[in-house]
Amino acid sequence: MPSTSEHPCLTCGACCASFRVDFSTMETQECGGSVPDGLVVPVTEHTARMRGTDHASPRCAALTGKIGVKAACGIYEWRPSPCREFDAGSDACQRARARHGMPVLDDPLAA
């Protein structure tokens, strides 16, 4: 478990290597949003996906570091809405952590 001064997401990264990340094309730089176009894969006319998240073993192209040790989003300020809405300690978070052999977060926001 990270120290009390460090948010658990700063050592985790499991969510970034567990799920497909789809979002509106309006969030891409090309359409006036902030998600860098080089990290986006078009899905439909209105849907984009973070590069790397649709692989059999997903890993977002924006994820840096080692999962469970020290991980970070390389585009944190410009990340898409599904990433902004993902909650530490949620059921999806706990599933992602389990997928990577990490323990459950007892109190994810006790920072």
C-alpha cells in the first residue's frame, strides 16, 4: 500500500491495462478536444478509442511506468472522459487490480 501522502493510483495503473477506453470523437484534438490525436484510434464516425486498449492484453499507449509499482498517465491533463470518471476503489478498479494480482484497496482515498 502506498504511503498516506500518496494517492493509490500513482503506484497502480491497473485500470489503464485492463479496459477498452472508448469516448466521443469530440474529445480528440482534431475535433477541438484535448486527447492527442496520435493516441487515438477511430472506431466509428462518432467514437474514438485510446490506442492499445483494444488488444487481447490491453495497455493504454499513454500509460507510463510499471503497473503496481509506479505508474502514471502520460496525458493526465488531456485524458478522455472515461478515465476522468474512473473511481479509485470502485468495483471496476478492484477487478482491474485483481487481474494484475494486486490486493484490494481498503480505503482508496485515505490520502
